[in-house]
Amino acid sequence: MFRESVATAFDLLLSLDVRVVEAARVTLLCSLSATLLAGLLGVPAAMALGRRKGRLVRSALLVARTGMALPTVVVGLLVYGLLSRAGPLGPLDLLYTPAAIVCGEFFLALPIVVALAAESFAALDPRTERAAITLGAGPRRVRLTLLREAGPGVVAAHLAAFGRVVSELGIAFMLGGNIAGRTRTLTTTIAMETQKGLFALGLAVGFLLILLALGVNAGAMLARARAR
Amino acid sequence: MLAEARDLQVVRDGRVLLALEHVAIPGPGPAMVEGPNGSGKSTLLAVLAGLQPPTRGIVEVFGERLWPAAERTRRATRRGIVLCDSEPLFFRGTVAANVAFCAGGADAPAALAAFGAAGLAARRPGTLSTGERRRADLARALIRRPRLLLLDEPTSHLDAEGARWVLDAIRRICAAGTGVVFSNHGDRDLAALAAFRLTLGKAS
Amino acid sequence: MRLATTTSTENSGLLDAILPAFTRETGIGVDVLAMGSGKALATARNGDCDLVLAHAPALERAFVDEGHGVSRTLVMVNDFVLVGMESDPAQIRGKEDAAAALAAIAAGTHAFCSRGDASGTHEKERELWAAASVLPAGAWYRSTGQGMGETLRVAWEMQAYTLADRGTWLKMKSQFPGMEVLVEGEARLDNPYHLILVNPARHPYVRAAAARRLLAWMTGREGQRLIAEYRVGGVVLFRPRPAGG
């Protein structure tokens, strides 16, 4: 089965099988969007938490760290309750669209970004903020400086979040509906083919998913090297 | 008057870091703050830099109220003051980038050259020797033409030649009109420079 | 528009084969959501789809009675089969009474795998147990809680009997050597598929007009022809609705 999967994976890649390309497109679109949105909200939150101390901060970090272990089906169910026509956000008609997947994956990614990025900010030399201020940095410049100093850690936090959402299944299935050509992701494809008993095909698509993740991580490393 | 403080006290986590009834530091100095470990020398410099809020007391620099004051007014006063730590902290990037930090396009290489550190521009701070870091830090501080320069134990960790260079630099900076206040822990040559002495006793 | 249906229907490939013809003719696209019958009806109850294609008559009737669905219409029929290993320890091969076959399995406490989900297959299975006056319980009765494909696999691995819809069986039987159809053809094993429109009076935003067109098309001449012609591995999977039915 392993050999057959590898062969199938090559086949699918080289022939640019349209179903696989489409699934990869949906996967990338949803996972990248969710990760970036989580960063937009999560990094400022992480910076606020990393700079300060106290009981409130510790509680918030506890919540964030616990949130890293959210089961995807639970998130899927909760967001489904929100987006379903029977739910409060029903009229937005978001269910079974890529936007719904992004919504669910956002909640999966957010705690990871916050918890790990906060760690990076907290690990900075505590004099960093003061050093920036005495040299004339205003509040906005101070925040940018902290962000830059914690840069690699913040990027790593995003890559960790991306890894989590790109490989998750529960949310994509429940909120996306695995609709061919619309919300069928690489992971829902794997689940579907496996359910049909086509294990080799499922594994092959799995290899492609790993390849995709490899590409994203390699891209991040390249960007970092070039920024040096 | 360079700086004046009245009824100053800084308490953190229940410990008194600094207690000072009154001090009036005349310009341009150089003024020295001395005292045993734990007497609050670094804390006083941080308060004068507008970075450390005191628990109690009134602090004025150049006649402008630093503490207690609204953050906006303090920010304006703080712009003319720079504090240099005994072990300077540099950000990511080259020495030149660090010198130019928030300096509004001023000439970093020229600032470095003024301290004989022109060759350090493209280096990374992590690769510099202690003396070189001191030069870069001073260049970084003075590029923004502060009215008051605060130096925390400026000769610490330096060899004799490095220390001599720092003393000379302090003389030059003062002569150019910038106010200087430094803390000292036992360096006699540094002490000899002082035009004004403040001795702190053990705070708690 | 959105059509919710069962995984077995989706897996049979019928919809992939015939819906494009509908889209070509009418310009209306159909998004297919595949899930168990129970979940499909729940989705329809929430108004998250426009129509349902299911094969769980009791659940469907309740659905319509509660006012969630309208125009429940028969579209096609296939049948269920009792499958098991060729060794057939309960000796049910060729029995003409499916309920009696199940009774024999229970009497001998031979391993049996049940879907255990709110699916049409599970509903039919429960009907047969009731007809046999047997309440299946015990270590021999395994509830997988999963789809038809997984349940077949579990049955095969455990050398157990199970009830399967012929469509999924035909598509997947090559994966289960040694397993074969033991009981078939009895009237009670019929598996009717109905299309139900989500009640627009309850959910005004559903695309009722488009849904009606699909209903009309699938029960009309063209749709029925395509259904009758659909084959997997040379075998016809679905019988069109009886004429005049």
C-alpha cells in the first residue's frame, strides 16, 4: 500500500489532477486566511500579555494554552451552531462556504498564536521597552520594536498555528460540507477516499498535504534568510 | 538647574529602592551619584530619565515637571534625555541601524565617527567588544542631541584604556553643553571628574 | 442550491453522473452535501439546505409531519442485501425471509455489525429486527456508528454479517474477498429514495423554485432515464420509480 501510495502521489502531482489542485487551493486559501487573521488579532493580544504580569495575565495565558488543545469537532459544532440558519448568524448564509471553514479554523489557530507569541514577547530582555523609550520611541514605535525583536518567535507561532489548521479535518467537514469544487479540502478528500476504502489514494493525498506544508515552511525560512 | 528632586521615594514589591529627601543638581555637570550597592543609584537615573515612576515625590528636569505629570508632557521632556545602561541593550540589525534608531534620518556614520567608531557601522552589536559597545551606545545616545545624558556606571567592565577614553568623552560632551549625570561605584578616576557629588545611603 | 443526501448515495456516484446534465439544461448548479440520513434531515430542519434526498422512510415521514418538508416524492429504488462470509455459520444463505435470517443470526449469537447511526440502512435493520421480534443485544451485536463503507470493512475484518445497500456493496465488494450476498430480493428489503423539499413556509430563504425544478427533473423523463442507465461495473444500481407511481 505504501509503494502504491507514493506512486499515486507522483501521478496526481505530475498530472496536476484537477480535483487535487482544487482541494489544495481550498486548503491553502482557508488555512492561510485563518492563520493570518489569527495573527492580526492574536499578536497584539500576545504582546499585551507578554509585556505585563499579574493574575489577570496568568489567567489569560492559561485560557490560551488550554485553547491549544481544542478538539476540532467541538469547535466545528460550536461554530455550526452560530452559522446555521437555525442560529444567530444564519442570515449571513456562511455555512458550507470556505468562509465558514476560515471562521472555525480561526478559533483553532488563535489560541496557538496567542500562547506561543506571548511566550516570545515575555522572553525578550525586560529592558527592551525602556531602551526604546529612552531613545525616543513613541508608543507605536515601541510596539513595532517589540514585534521586530520577537520576530522569529512570532513567525514560529504562526507556522505552528498553520500546521494545526492545515491538517485538521473536523472543522473543514462540519462547516465546509466537503462540497466538490467548493469546500473540498485535502483533508476532507483524504477522509472521503479512506471512507470509500481507497486507502492508497487517501495516503497519496496525505503525502501531497505534507508537501504543501513543507512548501509553506520552506518559504518562511527563505523569507527569513533574505531579511537578514 | 539640571535636575531637582524632592521627597523622592521608589518602592517596589514592598522594598524601598530609593529614598531621597532633596537634591538639586546644577548644570552642566558632570554630576556624580555614588553609594553602596542597593542605595538606588540606577533607580535614581531611571527616575531622572522619565522611565521609572516614583512612588512619591516631585522630580523636575530643566525646570520641567517629570513626575508627577501627564504622560504627554513627560514624553516631551523625555525627548531631551537619554539613559545609557551599564550594559547597553541593542536591537536586531547593524550598529548603524541601532545608532539611527528613532533618530529621524540623522547621520549615523558621522555620529559613530565622532566617537572613533566609524568602522563599526556594518557590524552586528553581538560581535563587538565591551569598549566598542560603549562607543556605539554613546554615539546612539548623542546622535539625537540630548540636553541631559545619564550614564549608569560608564566605566564598568572596561580596561584602563577604555575607561580613559570614556572619561575623555564625558569631558568633551560636557564641554559641548550637554548635561551629564553618571553613577559611580568605586572608580576613583571617574570620581575625580565630578563637578557635583550626590552620595546615597542604603535605602532600606 | 444545496442538496443534502446520504454518503451511500454520494458514494454510488449517481449524483456526480447525472447532476451535470441538470445543470447544463437549467443553468442551476447543485452543491451536494453528503452525510448520514439523520444528519441530512437535521441540516434540512435547520434550513441549511434546500432539499434532501434520503432513504429512511420513517424518519422522512416524521420530518414531513413536523412541517419541515413538503412534496416528498419517490425518485428511485434499490434494495438492501444481507451480506456475510461465505462460511455462513448461521446458514442464512438463500433464505427468503430476511427477518427470519436475522432471527437465526441472533439465535446462534453470530457476529453482526450494525450501522448504529440514524441512517436509512439502520432504520431498515431495526424494522427487520422488530419483524423478527428480536431485540439485538450482546457481545455479538456490534454497533459501529459509522458509514456503510466503514461498517462493511469492520464486518469483513470481524467475519460478521451486516445489512448493506446494494449500491455501496457493488462498489466496494472487491475490497472484501470472501464476503458475499446471502439474502436478497425480499420485498421488505426494498430501499426507496425520496426527494423532499425544505418547507419554504418555514424557511423563506430556501431556493424553493430551483429545488422544485430539480425535483421535477429527477422524477421526469430525462432524470429517470439517466437513473435507470447508471451502472457501476456493468451493473445497474437504481431502479427508476414505477410508472404511474
